[in-house]
Amino acid sequence: MDLLDQDNLENTNNTPDSDLEPAMNDSLASEFGEQSIQAPVGETEPAMGDSLASEFGDQSIQAPVSEAEQEGDGRSWYVVHCYSGYENKVRHNLEQRIESMGMKEKIFDVVVPTEEEIEVKEGKRRTVERRVFPGYILVNMILSEESWHVVRNTPGVTGFVGMGNTPTPLRPDEVAQIIKRMEAEAPRIKVTFRPGERVRIVDGPFNDFRGTVSEIDMERAKVRVMVNFFSRETPVELDFLQVEKA
């Protein structure tokens, strides 16, 4: 049987596979959260609310801080988005995962920022604990692929806050501002009225009078109310706790 000369053999050409590139998110996250941070491999996260943006203003999110600005061992505070109303449950879930997965040397603290607030309802004052940033928790951690996955895969967590594909740590001044609010000695007073709205006076010599709010002074915690007194509009300055919406 004749053998074919190898020079006459034709090599078959294989069509190269198309290069597949993961889709990248080309939109930058707005100030503390128009977009949840994506997973390092391109996993898409749901859009985030803007409650933190209103708190810190237009310059909240910047490029990640340098190592010199972070704590010596590389730990930083990160903002994590979760289902609103389930912040304490998510914190509990994450703390259990840290314990069971042996991540105490990477993830150090989980905080739900809260502050005390005084509100007046039906003429009665009461102090309530209010979440500073509904839908968010703070995590103090050393960011790595392993610690990222522990936090991100916690039930109730929907993503990190940051820019591009990397969670952005809070700046030291932002952390200090949050801690200051949490440790404030005097409770904040909840203001439920606005200029032009009708209110009822619930304390003082004008008790049970009704009037219209003309001015609110947040720094002094005072409100000026126009009261109809002897058929004349008379301005009366009161504490926030002396009035409620009519």
C-alpha cells in the first residue's frame, strides 16, 4: 500500500474562538450611591439610593484614599447597601458569617449608625432611635477578595458603595462626622413642619393656639409662628418642641 507524502497533506484551519470580554460598567457611582459597586469580575449590582449623597454633598466619593490615610494595617470603613428596614438583621447575619468563616482578622466591626431623636406627637414628647442612613451599614475591614465575598454574599446585602469596580473607603473626616452624630449628648429634634404650614402650639402661654410657620431656625432650634391674636397677626417665637403640625 503506497504511503502519502507528508508534503501533500493539507492542514485543516481551525477558526479561532472570538475573544470574550466581560462587560464593564461605564458609569461612575454618584455621591454615595447612584450605583452599587460591582463585583470584581463584573457582576452587576442594583442601583443605590441617594440618602448618603444628601448627607455629605457633592464631594463625598473621591478616588480611594492613600495607604498613608488609612489605618496602619490597611483597614478602612466601607459603606454597604442593604434592604431598608433590615439593617440590624443584616448586621447580625454578617457578624455570624465573620464568626463562622474565621474572618475576625479581616473584618473588624459592623455598625448601623443611629441617633436619638425627640418627636412631638399628639402633644406628647418621646425619644426614638433613628437610623442615620436607612438602607446602609458601615463595615470596618481590610479589603481583599475573600473579605469582599464574605460581605457581599451576606443575606440582605445588595452591594458596596464606591467608584468603578473597587469599593471606596470613607475618608477619615466622614467617619468622624458619623461618629459625632452617633455620640451626640443631646437628642436631635424632629421637625415635621415647614414655612407656610399650619401648626398648633402645645406648650406655653399660647397653648392650643394655631398659626402659620413663618421662619425656622435650625441652629437655635426655634420656630416663628404667626398667631392671630386680637384679630391681628402676631409673630411668636417658640421652641421646636412647643409646636406640632395642625
